[in-house]
Amino acid sequence: MDYIQQAYKGKNEIWMFLLTSILISGIFILNFVMYLFTSKEDLQAAYEMMKSIPSNISLVVNLLPFAFLLGLLFALVKYLHGRSILSLTTARKKIDWRRIFFSFGLIVAITIISFAFSYYSDPSQIEVQFNPSKFAILFLISIILFPFQIGLEEYLFRGYLMQHIGIIVKNKWFPLIFTSVLFGIAHSANPEVAEMGFITMVFYIGTGLLLGIMTLMDDGLELALGFHLGNNLLAALLITSDWSALQTDAIFRYTAEEANTTVSEILIPVLVFYPIILIIFSKVYKWNNWGDKLIGKVVEPPIEDYKILE
């Protein structure tokens, strides 16, 4: 059984899917609705108010709801759907922690190398703001709470929604595209979108697509979990700015008053680095049969393969 087929291991009534989706996605739906019906001036005022809160307190307040929602998602999958969390995580017999660590290390290495190149090429708009005591607190908060934040996003978008939409529509391409777009929409209220323009959504949707391809090709969330965690940790710990979604006591601060990111700087990661990352994973884990994995049909397996719950 492949990754999407794991959803057959539990109860799949449509009302269960709708109830779980609404309860867990509520925070993202509310965020998007508020963004749509809030004026630019009010959004700017809200962003400024957020900046007035001490950064570590603001980070905790922003991340804590993810811990609650991830626990709720796990409870609904286990007790409402009657499925194991393992089946939501991977098609393997157990979670492959090496995959998580490899993916985490890869994105951390790529991010640090690219940042170092950028910094030494032109450090004029980047300043060092390293404060050992403040950074230690930030680091502690980050390693405790970010796993819940990225865990919720991965288990919801690439996990629960990908699997259940897949067995509803009986194919893999639609849940891949749908959850990638939904992932982008969920981040549409981030300050970066208001600052840099709607082109930023290409990055968020492209990232969702990358994570979705990882999940389908590798039959599990492990690579996506490691990648997402490494990316978000460095976003909090390495560099911050006045217009970023995360205002933190990071090592560096981007000093420009507004973003001057070009379209090419947004597109290059999506069109160049992301395919390279997929090639690396495909070589390491010997991926093949891309067509069936990404756009193939979802077929209900023989009943004896999934009615014995793990």
C-alpha cells in the first residue's frame, strides 16, 4: 500500500473528513478570511501592534495554538477515524528518523551556504545583532515549539488532506495540486505577502508542491517534516527583519526598511533549488515510477490489506 492508500486503514465517512478538516483548518481559514476583508491600513496597524510585543512572547503566542491543534488532529485520526498515527505518517512499518535528519541537514546546509554567500557578497543591509542570553531563550522556544507548528502543517496538508482527498477523487495529482495551493493560501496573510506583493505566493505554493512531491515519491512525511523544520528553525534563528512573519532575536537582522526582493530572487529557489533538492533525494532514495507516484490512480487495496488496523 502506498502513502495515500493508508487512509483506507480507518473509517472514511465524509462527515468525519469534513468535521476533522474544519476543526483543524479553522485557524488557517479564519486567518485567510480576515486577510480578505481587512483593509491594507488595518493590516498594517495589526502588524505594527505585533511588533510592539516582546519578540519571544509573540513567538510563543503564535506557536502554542499549533501544539493544541496537532494534538487534536492526532486524537481525531485515532479515535474518530480509528487509524494509527503511523499510517498518517508513512507507508513504512515504522517512522524513518534517518530520513527526517537527512532532510533537515540538507536544507540547513543549503540555507547557511546561500546566506553566507549573500552576506559576504554584500553585507551592507545585514547587521549582526547576536545577544547570547536572548538568543538562548529564542533557541529554547524554537526547538520546543516549532516541531508542533511544522508538524501540524505537514500532518494536515501533506498528511490528512492529501490522503483523504486522494481516496475521494481516486487520483494523486489533484490532492497534490490542491493541498499545495491551500498551503499557499494559508500563508497569504503573512507580512511578507503584503510587503513584497502577491508574487510571494509563488514561493509558498511552490514550497507546498515541493513538500507534496517529496511525500508522494517517498511514501511518507519524513522528508517533508525534516525539510520544513530545518527551514522554519533557520527562519527564526538566522535572520529576521521588520517585515517578516517572524520577529525574533535572531543572529542577524535585515536592516532595509522594506523588502527589495526581486521576482527572480523569489523564482530562483522554486525553479532552480527545489528541483535540485528533488534530484538529490531521488538519487539517495532511488525514486522511480514518477508518473504513477504523482499523477496515477488511487485504487482501493484488497480488504485484507487494510481492515486489520495497526
